[in-house]
Amino acid sequence: MEKQFVTYEIALILKELGFDEPCMARFKIRTNELTEVMSPKLQMFVRTESQEEFRWQMWSAPLWQQVIDWLIENYDIIITVDMNCMEDEGFTFYVGNIKSRETIIEDESYGNVNSYYNARKEAILKTIESIKNK
């Protein structure tokens, strides 16, 4: 199940961008390990100051799809990953703005990624980079 969650590095960057959604798991900061698979409702209780301090010792570990949905809701950015029809193998991705229908990231130089999962990761990383540069 660990492959369903974003990497520790992506989780840190998302936190900087304001990601604060309930997640099923968290990363321990000191070890970068995925831990505590739990119900999202368990993270929504009112915390005392000491519990809040403990909370900041861990980073939320969102699912890949959760990040894609968050980008749609917060930035109007959509990411799609498809098989590359122009080549025998590989995957390409598209990153665009839902409202303006404009392409945000051209995938020509990033196309032909060898797996769906790598293409999705690459698309999210390039999208985050684009958001940070604005």
C-alpha cells in the first residue's frame, strides 16, 4: 500500500504550498518513514497544545490521487496521464488549467516516461515547480 502515497519529499513541498487535508497516514520527520495508517476522522479531533506540538513532528502523507484532486480544487490544475500513442511504449502527461483550458506544462520534453506511475510523479513534481515559480 505504500506505493499509493506520495514521497516524503513531495509531502514536504505540499505542506509549504498549504496542503492540510486529512490523510490516512503520516511520515515521521526524523526517519522519513510512512507510519500510522488511520481513519481520516481520527485526525480531526480537537488537540491540546502538547498534541499540536506532536502533530508537527509528523507530515501528512497524502495519496497520489488526493494530491491530484487538491490541485484541481485549489489551483484549477488538472493532470492527466496517458499512453503515448505516437510511440510504441511510454506514457505522457498533460497539465492544464481547467477554467482557461490553457496548457501549463508542455509534455514534449517529459514524454515517453517508462511507466504510468513515473509519469504521474513527474507531472506532479513539474506542477508543484510551476506553482512555486509563480
